[in-house]
Amino acid sequence: MKDEQIKKAYEAAKEQYAALGIDADQAVEKLNTVSLSIHCWQADDVLGFENPEGGLSGGIQATGNYPGKARSIEELQKDIEKVLTLVPGKHRLSLHAIYGDFGGQFVDRDQIEPKHFQVWMDWAKKNNVKLDFNSTFFSHPKSDSGYTLSDFDPEIRKFWIEHLRRCRRIAEEMGRQQGDACIHNIWIPDGEKDKTVSRMKHRELLKQSLDEALAEKIDTKYLKDTVECKLFGIGSESFVTGSHEFYMGYAIKNNMMLTLDAGHFHPTEVISDKISSMLLFVPEVNLHVSRPERWDSDHVVILTDELLALSQEIVRSGQIDRVHIGLDYFDASINRLGAYVVGIRSAQKAMLQAMLEPTEKLRDFELKNKNFQRMAYLEELKAMPWNAVYNYYCLQQAVPVADEYIASIQAYEDEVTSKRSSR
Ligand code: RNT
Ligand code: ZN
């Protein structure tokens, strides 16, 4: 598309929105302040760099074997840098503990230190990106029993408590160096395949382990811990220790952040409707935006009704500063950079649509019991020219407009990722 065309379409869209009392310029400015926390693990199917032969375990799975996954920190950094040239806005990068720079040595999870992540902190500074962090409780022999922090075996628990303590210190260091709190997400795979009798015991153990690991007080200026619940995983169909009720209770009791992953609930249960409740009881909410296709399949985020509903709830709550939007999907069956770019751009498009809503007008209808009018406006809004606004935003930020990024990803595949041998 020519610049002139984009601008012309934007001017027309702006007028249409102005007629509804919405300032499109302001929406663009607002969207530009929304930083998504981009997950590092789409680049290599959640393998990390701890163990070259290591596979993925813990009830999650990346299916497909599209060529070109990142095989080293350098390749992963290069891929993310490329992604960042194809999306507007300033974003964060979310690292997992298995993505450290271990210098060719095996450094076990209870031994990791901030120094193993200095290369990422340097990279982040250079690229003007902020980091978030995740402790890694899966893909390790000490989680083979299916349990980590809630294992019956005190030695296993001790190992993972130490991992968690260390991860908090690493995240704290990231927060210090970047002058902005690093969000540290805690997700454990614990659970089992079949009818479990000692549910309460495992949950008691999890509570106790978390209490112990989180006892060290670290300033929330640098570190914000958040806990992520789940309904089930592969091999943990019947029981998951860290259920929604468990972590909702834990987060409220400890006045800490809660992570809501779009794929971690019953098939027709949606996280969009949880935002307005959780914001009343926990200080902040972290999202793992993902696309469950029939189960927690971690498909690439696309513009679905639920993505839009989620964005609307974030914007309508007026609490956008208390909601952190992280991505969490891993599709190994398609070009991985393409997966990143589509997911990021779709998340932004949904946020933009929500920001272009005449919410006050809709609330007013609601107040007056004019619910036909509310419904009709909500329907009309779907067909408003929000995409012209997004295209303009891309032009303004000097990144590819509309489908232009597709060719760029193909070129990167031809020149870079297709030449990588598989791991
Ligand atoms: C697993 C959780 C978790 C992971 C990442 C890799 O079901 O969603 O957040 O996807 O930590
Ligand atoms: Zn998640």
C-alpha cells in the first residue's frame, strides 16, 4: 500500500470515529504505550539451552517440525530482533530459566545465577527491551515423578524451592538493571494422570514450598512474582496441584499477582470474564494470551472473539496499568517468526479495537435500559475501519503495513532459518 493511500484511509476512518465521539489519534497514542511481553519460547519449541539433547516434558507439547528453530542464544536474539522490526511499539521479552548462557557447562536448576543471564540483560539494554522471567519446573529429571514443589519427597521439594529462590534473584537483578520491575511467572507442572487421593496433601505441600521460597522479601520495584494455575496437562489429566482455586486463594492471601492463561480452564470458560473480578482482589493480573483449540493446545494468537473480549475487558476496566499482557503459545508446525508476528499484531489489533470503542456511550445505554441500542452499536463497531487505524500506526512506526511483513518473513526464512540444521 502506498503511504498516501494509508493516510487517506486513516483520515476517513478518523472522521467516522469522531462521529462516535472517539479520537483515533489518541487511540493510536494509547496503543503505542501497550508493551506486550513476548515469550522467548516460540523460537525453539520451548527447548532452551540448558541441555542440547533435552526434550520438552511437564504436560506441555509443541507439535510439528518446521525447519529453522533457534539453536543458540545468538540465533534466538537474531530472531527476536527480526520480529521486533516487523511489529509496531515497544515490547518486553519473557525468558525462561532454561534459556541462560551456561557456557557449554551443565548448570543445574538449583545452581543458576544472575551471571548466566547477563548476556540477555546486555542484549535487552542494547535493544531497548525490558525483560520478564519464568522459573522452569519442567523438562528435568527431578520433575519426572510428575511433581516438583508439591512432591511428597522433601529432597525434590528442596531442589525446586532452591530453583525458585534463585529465579527470584535473577529476576530481581533484571529489574534492577532495567530500572523496571521484572515479572517473574511461576508455573509448575505438578499433577497426575489418574484419580489422586492425596489432593489436599499435595496442595498443602505446594503452599508450604511457595511460602518458603517466597519468604525472602524483595522490593516490588524490581521483582513482581506471579502464580499461574492450570486445569490439566498431558499426563496430569485427573489432578493438577496448582489449580485455579489454589492460586486464586494464594494470590489473594499474599496480595500478589495472578496469571491467567487463556488455555488453562474448561473448554467454554474464558479468561476475559475473570479480569473484572480478579482486579478487585489482587494487585495486578498477568495474562498468558494463547489460543486453545479444543484443549490447551497453545496455538498462535489470532483475532478471535475471545481475544477481543479480553481486550475490551482490559480497556473497559480502566485498569490497563494493572494488567500485564504476555504471550504464551508455541507452534512448531509453521514458520516460527511468522507465528510471533501474527500473534503480536493480532493482540495489538484487538487492543486497538477496544480502544476505539465509545464505551461511555454504551454505558449510558446500559444505564437507561436501552439494550437494543447497546447491542446494535456493538454490532456496528465490528465493521468500523479499525484496520485503517492499525495500518496508519504501522506506517507511523515505520514497520510493514498490512500484509507486507509476510514477504519479509519469507525472505528471512530463505536467507536464515531454512539454512539451520535441526537440533
Ligand atoms: C503451561 C503454561 C506455562 C508454559 C510456559 C512455557 O501450560 O502455560 O506458562 O506455557 O511457561
Ligand atoms: Zn502459560
